[in-house]
Amino acid sequence: MRTDLDFDGGAEAPAFTLSCPGYRPGRARPGAAPPPGRLSFMIGNDVVAEIGHGDLMSSWQAASALSASEAFAMSETAGKRLAEIVGTGLNAADLTEAVTDAAVVFLLAMCRFGIKDPKRIPACTVMWNGQEERGHVVLGA
């Protein structure tokens, strides 16, 4: 799950990838209103996490309310922690923290990318590298 990217000819920076197939609406049953959707993403190739509609909407609202400097600082902190967890090997004790940090990095990257509604998050990948301490969004998971 860990990838070390070589920047500056020898200095290795911790890196990780978060992949998302995009927001998935709930499947409607005949005669019933469609249930709320969800957002799932993978941390590297090992961990699949899911954010339910209610948590996604409240997290999105909180992320959208941050100033640019607050969002950068929060993303940087979460990214550093997740890179450290991924770099030392993800174990069950770190799972909740890793998923939380990954969600922060992912959602703030989506906001910075210009997504205005979490239900419009497309299939994408967020690549984090420790050299820049920020995630880069690539459309198409």
C-alpha cells in the first residue's frame, strides 16, 4: 500500500493513493423512495471505506465552511498521519484513524478541486505525496 516517490534525486517522500468510484445513489425499490446514497473509497489497494449519506453531508458542510488556510492545515495534518500509518503498515488498531484521515484528505481535495456538491463526486483518484504535502486529483478512478 505504500509508495515512495523519489523527488530531488534521492529524497524519498511518503505517498498514498485514495481511489473512489464516485458517489453512488441508493437503489430505489419499486414504489418506494430511493434510499440515500454513499461514497466509498479505497486506501491504497488494501482498505475499502464507506461514508454514509448523512455523515457525508455533515462532513461536506464542515469542510466547505473552512477557510483555505484551515483546509490546507487540516489536509496536511491528516495526510501526514495517514502517510505515517500507511508507511508503518496498517493494522486493525489504526484502521479507524486511517479511514478518518483518508476521508479528510479526500473530501478536502474534492472541495479544492471545485466540486460543489458531494453527490457530484466523480470517479477519481487522490494521490498524496509527502514532498508537497497535498493531494492531487485525477479524474477516472
